[in-house]
Amino acid sequence: MNSDLLSSLHRECMNFMQVGQYEESLQILEQIRSSGFRHPAFLLDLILCCHKLRQRDRLVEYITEATLLCEHNGSQLDFLGEELQKMSLYKHALEVFRKMRSCRTDAEKAVGGAREAALHLRLSAIEDAQEALDYAESFSGSYPEVRSARAMWWMRCDPRQALPILTELAQAHPQIPFTFTAAHGHHLAHVQDQLGHYDDAFASLCRAKLLEVRHDPKIQAFQSQRTSWRAWHRDSLQFRREDACRWRNECPPSQDHAFLLGHPRSGTTLLEQVLDAHHELCSIEETNLYSLCIDAQLMAEHSSSAVTLPFSAYVHQLPENQMAIRRQNYLHHLQREQPQDPRIKVWLDKNPGLSVSVPRIAKTMPHSRLIYAQRDPRDVCISSFFQWCDRTPWSSHWLSLEDTVHQCLFTHDIWQQTKPLLEQDWMEVRYEDMIDDLESWGRKTTEFLGLEWQAQQIDHKQRAAEKVVKSPTHLAVRKDLYRHSIARWKNYEKWLQPFHDTFRPMLRDRGYES
């Protein structure tokens, strides 16, 4: 296969993958593979498609092939393991990292051991993490990756011991990727916050975020698109309650799907663990399936159509038979995310990122129940500002406290304006109320979804231990409920003071004291 044809097929494949059409992508990729082409990045595309399509045997086949192709090449094995980890294929990622023990250099062996240790910690396999960390440090304890793994260990066991290591790793160095330094600046801030060093924590965050703003080209792109991004979401509010009623009546009744929404850091992960412990409910956590299967498809159709209507008006006037195709495609992909279980009666899409998409959901998913998590917006903002994660159009707001507050207000306003227009069932749950009485609110939300409470739901820690929680808050939901996360904002009150008037309407609407 010549290079021009290969490039053309790969572009076509990527276009399919961008809109969630993995069957079509897989056909093209296997056509390329049949020509004898082999490359780790190409095999990763095959792995991703098989993972999305739940083709287990072929998934293992391609992971094995990629691992053999990268054998004894530490940098390629490291890349392969990291990519598998991003897909939440943790068992396979651990196997790849362990292969690095067969590499030639001490550096490769040390980095592989550090990667193993960090992933074991992510999975709360403490003894395995200790073994891998001891192995890595037997070659060198000075490599940044090994130092990082040791810091993560101490963050679990004794945060004070992590402090000097994180202080070192949070210092910018020309030979160290800025993302590594910024990540450890956020980790340092968390430890300083735990130890009550609030001024130091805030300063560490600001230094880390400045690195991102200076060096990450995505940030500038996201910031330049922010006004149009918000206008695009706000424009979807241009409908009436009668429209929502008509959309719901046109759509065949269904009670088997719900969304769990709310601004990030509002308690969605805690509530999801309680609900997902129910034997008749399956929660799918923070995927982009709705965006790929519905929003992206509708946007593509709108841009290629001859109509002059704005996007939201175009969506609102689409006939139900066309919308049903997109809806069924989304539900089909959603239900393929987990092994089939005949007991399942409700599929829950837990996705805080869709909280600003609620106006469109009134048209696209008019029978889906909505659970909306609320929390004191000051705590939401401080918790979001502390969060280290991949930067998206949403999380790019968390690079300054001012932008964090304004995004919180924008999300709040979207929900407040949409609620009176909705015809479908919805309920709000306050984080503070869950902390006070988790069982009571767990019962209420379970019954809201048309299910009966089951005794095992109260043990949220057990459920979190049994599954891989994708949310950045995966560690918190494995712990006992604690009240020190309530009114945490008071430790940072002097930095929030300039936004007192901005918070006032949010506090009033949610029933909090200003």
C-alpha cells in the first residue's frame, strides 16, 4: 500500500472515529493491517476501536501484537502503557509497564517500575505499588518519574513526607515537560491544603497554572473560543415549555435512561457510587458518547445543509424520526460500554460536562430523567481550582480563580433558566445534604429513577473499591464521608472576596447563606 493511499485511508478512519463510528473505522484499519503495515500508534487505533466495540478477543490480540512490536524499546512501551491507561485498560497497561523490566538500561527499568507503582496506587493495590516502587528505586531513586511515584506513595501514607519531594518536582526545569511540573504543582497544593498551609497552597496553584497558560497552545485556543462557546450553549435556550411538551409527546415513551449532571466537584461521583451499586442500574461514567453521537452528528448535518437557521433553531425544527436515529445510536453505544446484564432497567449517564447542554437535552432526550447535583458554589470553585486534569474547553476555565467563578455562574444560570422550560422529570440533590444523610438522599434518587432502594447501596466505599472510578475524585469516594469538605472555601475567603456579588444570586437560588 503506497503512502498516499495509506494517508487517505487513515484520514477517513480518523473522521469516522471523531464522530464515534468505530465499526467503519475498524473496517478501514483492518484493511490497512492486511497490507502488512505495522506501527504502535496504528495498532493503538485498532485497540481503541475494539475497546469501544467490546471485541475482547481482538482487543487482546492487538495489544499483544503492539507489545511485541515495542519489545525492548522502553520509550515505545512507556507510550503504549500510558495510552492503554487513558483507555482505562489498566490490567493491560500494567502488563506493558512490567515488560519494561526487560529493557536494557537502568533508566528504562526504573521508569517502568515507577509507572507500575503509580498505576497500582491508582487502583489502591498498595502492596503491589510498594514492590514496584522498591524495584524502581533499586536502579535509581533520582529519576523524576521515580521521585513522583514515591511522592504519590507518601501522599497516601504520610503527606508531610511528600512535601519536600513535591516542592522539588514543582520547580520548572527546561528539560522537564511543563505538564509534569504543573501536575506536581497541583499535587503540592493539595498537600499544603491538607496541612493547613493555605497561603502556600494558593501560591503553588498559581505558579502551576501560569506554566500551563504560558506553554500550552490549547489554552490560548480555548480561551479565544470561550465567548462563542458560551453563546452556542446559551442559544439553545430559545424554546418554550410548549415546545418541550411537544417534543416529549412526539418521542416514544421510555423510562430506561437518565443523566446525572451538575457542575464538576458538586458531588456527582459520590452519588453515582450509591446509585451504581443497585443491581438494576448501570452507570456509565464521563464518556463523550452523547457529544459524539448526537451533538457532533447534528453539527455536521447543520453545516452541510442548505438551511440558514442558527444551529439551535435547526435542531429544534428537526422531525422526531430524524432525531430518533441519533438518539438510538447514542443509547446503542452507551449500553455497549458495559457487559450486558439482563437485570438492568436504568442506564445512567453520569456526565457533569453535559450540564450546559441541558437545553438541548429537552429536544434530544425528552424522556430522560435528570438528576442535578448542587453544592455551595464557593466550595465548587475552590475545589475546581485545585483540580489537576486534562484541559478541555470547560476545565480551561480553572486556570484562574476569576474564570473559575464565571464558569460556575454560567453553568448555574443555564440550569436556572432551563428548569421552568423542562417537561421531563428532574430533581436536585445538594452535596451537603448527602454528607448529612447519604442513605436518605440515596433512597430519594433511587426511587426517582423508578427503582427500589437496595441495602448494599449505602456502602459507597465498597462499590468504589469494586470498580474503576474514572473521575479525578476517585480517591475521595473510597474514603469515609467527611464534613471538612463543607465550607472549605473559608480557608480561601480572602481570594474569593472580590467575587462576593457574583456569588450572591447563586447562593440565594441554592438556599445557602451568603
